[in-house]
Amino acid sequence: MKIFCVGRNYAAHASELGNEIPDEPVIFMKPKSALLQQHTPFYYPEFTNELHYEAELVLRISKNGKYIQEKFAGKYYDAITTGIDFTARDIQNELKAKGLPWEKAKAWDNSAVIGKWVPVADIKNKKDISFGLYKNKEMVQKGSSALMLHNFDSIVSYISNFFSVNIGDVIFTGTPAGVGEVVVGDELEGFMEEASMFRLEIK
Ligand code: ZN
């Protein structure tokens, strides 16, 4: 299983972190060990002092493929949910400043949270899926797939030019504006189209 992530896929989020808006999708990966298993508590990692949430729509790959044309890419994922790409922002800023890879900031154990899957067939319009994140019952992020710079099909197609995609792989499709810090005791709840997808407490 592979976990792909897209960076800077919403213009407003790219500018809040002072990043340029890229022409091509920014792709990075997390290992399988990054996946927070259900019913496992989430612990604040000891190596960071600035843990950020990034709420994102996540795709589930349902068909093996490589060099997938964009017009067929919709056949390669069958479910969508909301997830969190947890980021050690202090470490990421250090690594970025030195031009080094991001893994220590993004790919650590349990840094990928995935909500319950909703079949694509049950989604009214995948080009405009609203989603959001609440922290301690207050909305902190709100987005829609309509605001993505690269849509689901173009992301799947793009990734498949470099990596085979396989059944069970997942793709985090980028975070909208509003990323921020969490501390121990905070509760996060992710929504998609008004329905709760996951809830977790920072331990
Ligand atoms: Zn992200």
C-alpha cells in the first residue's frame, strides 16, 4: 500500500505558507506505517513543537494502473473521505530552508489519518465536494474539491506517470487554507458533505 500526497493544491493555502503556486502537482509520499489504524490513539510526537493539522480529501485507488490517461482516471478510484496529513511544521520549515526532503516532517508513524470511506457512486458531484475540519467544535478549515488547482482525475493521471497505482493505495489531495496548530487535549473532527468522517483526540 502506498500513500501519495499532493502539496500546494489550493492557491489560498500555498500563499498562507508563502509558497509559489506550482504549474505541476507537488507529490510526496508517506510509508504504510504512517497510517493511523482505527481505534489507535494519536500521540503528539516528541520531536516537534509545532504540530499542524492539514485536512484533505482522500481518494482510494480501486484498480491497478500505470500511464493512466486523464479521461479514464475516474475508473481508478472508488471511494473518497476526509483525512489529515499531520505535519511537524517546525521540522518542515528547517528542511525546506535547507532544500532537504520532507519525510521527517510528514512521513512519521501515524501522521496519516483517514476517515470512513464513502463510495464515489454515493457522491452527488465529485467536482464540488465540500469538506471541513473542526477543532474543539469550532470550524478551522473549510474547502471544496471545486477549489483544487489539480482535480482528482488529473492527479491520478499525473501520479501514474511516475508510479504504478495499485488497489488499496490512497491519495491525499491537498489542504485548503486554515492549517494550524494542535496541542495535547485538542479534539479534531473531519467532515465531508456535512457528515462526520472521523474524530480524534490529541493525546
Ligand atoms: Zn498536505
